[in-house]
Amino acid sequence: MIFTKHGNAFRWIIIIASFFIVSLILWKTYEFFQHFKDEERTKMENWSFAQSDLLKTDDLNGNMGDLPLKVITSNKTTPMIKVNVDGSYDFNNIDEDKAKDSVYIKKLILKFEKENTPIDVKFDGKLYSKIYYGNSPLLNKLKYYPLALLLIVVLFGAVIFFFYSSNKNATQNKLWSGMAKETAHQIGTPLSSLIGWTEILKSEHVNPDYIAEIEKDVDRLKTITERFSKIGSLPTLEITDIIKETMDSYDYLKTRSSNLIDFEIITPEGDIPVNLNKQLYSWTIENLVKNAIDAMKGRGKLIVEISQLENNVKVSITDTGIGIAKKDFNKIFTPGYTTKKRGWGLGLSLTRRIIEDFHDGKIKVLQSQKEKGTTIQISLKRAPNYV
């Protein structure tokens, strides 16, 4: 209930709190990294002081002592290169085979210089050498810790988003099913009454032509009721000739449309078997044709074309209407989107649901140009041949 009543506010609170927590963790990680880096700096400075003591001992011809020796030998992790003023160098914690290559050492010195400021080794104000050192393996691992943390946060956010989207889609699907079942139920009551009144009119010897037209409308209402009842449940698919089903819908719409519309249908010879639900497929064709007629404002040319390529069947509906902007190619299939002054914007979204969810097919705007027309294409899988 919290997502329905105060959804937006709650989501923003979560987003802001998450951003604050992540920022705090990253900042503390950065502080820890810098603290660790300062400790390594201090360690290397102590190492340089031990080197100065070594120079002092050599100058006085005395013993170096245990402490400087212990400091010098204590560095087991930090890679370093000590470059003397005469150009010679010593190294520590670096692969010995690679260290023999002077080019490799020069590149390493440049890298260490970028990572840390070199430390001078002096005695009596005279420079004897420079110590170039890099980050220890532990420090390098710590450097990538914030990236790993960000990746975890992004993945966690993606999981939450996926869960929320799935929950939202499930709710929408329940709403679709509920509306469809309720519509079928509501139509059923007056439909039963109309059937009864038709029988009474027959007994009253009313003009048969009038009764025939009423029966056509009754049959139409039956078809609509069946469509809505199937939307509210999982429809049954049967291997059907898609050419015949398309032409049935095409003929029905052609006879009930304006004479100013030039209809044309292009089909290959023979049958093309496809797993279809007849009522829902005919609903799809009717929705697309009616949209095309609306786009042409009742005047223009409409082409329905069926083609097949290997195991795929394409049904294309082309009009010469006002066209669709490229940025709206996907948007037109979104529930509630409409450019009409009247309507709920459910026709094309329902069409996509029928084709993609129920028939495992695809529907898309194949091409469209402003004031030149639009082609919408349905793709379905061909079924095995049937007798």
C-alpha cells in the first residue's frame, strides 16, 4: 500500500538516503586510503633516514648499528627504487628479472613519481640519492574498493528496480484481466436480452432484412464478448491459415469503411499455417486497420500485405496518413498514449499484448514519414504444415 498511496515520496526518500549512505562510505574509504598512504610515506621517510645513518656510519668508519639495519630490512611490501647521483640504482620488492631491464626501470620510476613524491637521501646537506616508491599491493587493492562498492550498489539498485517493475507489470496485468472479464460480463447481459428480442421479432413477422442486420450486430457483440473473455485468461492457440483469417477481417472492415479509402491486400499463393487465436488475431487486424483509417482521416490508400521468409510470417499494414515521429515509434504502444481527442490510448497497447504476450510474436513501426504514411509490421512464427 505504501507504493500506491505515497509512492513517489517514499521512492525519493530511499534514493536520497541511498545516495547519502553511498557518499558517506566513499568519503570514509577515501579518508582511510589517504591515512594508509600517509603511513606508507612515513615508513619510507624512516627508511631514508636509515640510509642517511648508513652514510654517516661509513663516513665515521664505525658500525651501522642494529636500528638502521632493522629499518632498512623491514620493508617487505612497498616497491621502491633508490637512484644514486652517479646514475646507479638499487631496488626492493621488484621482480629481479624485470629490474635488469633499464627501460623497464625508467618507466617504473616515472610511474612511482606520479604515485608518490620522491624522497631525498641527504647527509650534511649533500644529496646522495633519491627514493622512488610506489603503492603497496594492499594499497592498490584498497584503491579499487570504491569501484567495487559502486558496482555492488548499482547491482543492488538494478535488482530493486527489476523487482519493482515486475511487481508493477503484474499489477497492470491483473488490472487488464479484471477489466476484460468485467467488460465481457457486462456485455453478456444485454446481449442475451437482444437475442431474445430477435426471436420475438421473428415471430412478429418483421421484415427479414431488418432481422438479418440485427443478427449481424448480435454476432458482432458475441465476437467482442469472446475477445474480452480471452484477454482475461490465457487464450488457446490453434494452427490456422493466417491468410484466410487476415482476409476475413480485411473483408469485414472493407465493407464497413468509407468508399474514399482505397483498400488493397497482397498475399502469397497457398496457405501459411500459424498458431493463432482467431478472435484475438482478428481484433489485432481491426485495431491496426482502424488506426490507419483514422490517420488518413477517412481518405487515402491502405495496403495489407502478407509475406513469409523461411519460418517467419510478416503482416504489414501501410497507410498514407499523417505519419508518426521517429521518437514516438515505441511510445505509441504504451497504455494511455494517444494523439486523438477521444479515446483511452489502449488499442495499440492491447494489440502488442495480443501479439507479443499471447502469440510470442513481434510488432513494430517498420517505417513512417510525416504526412506520407506509416507501415506497422507484425512478425509471427510459421507453424508446421497441416492437412
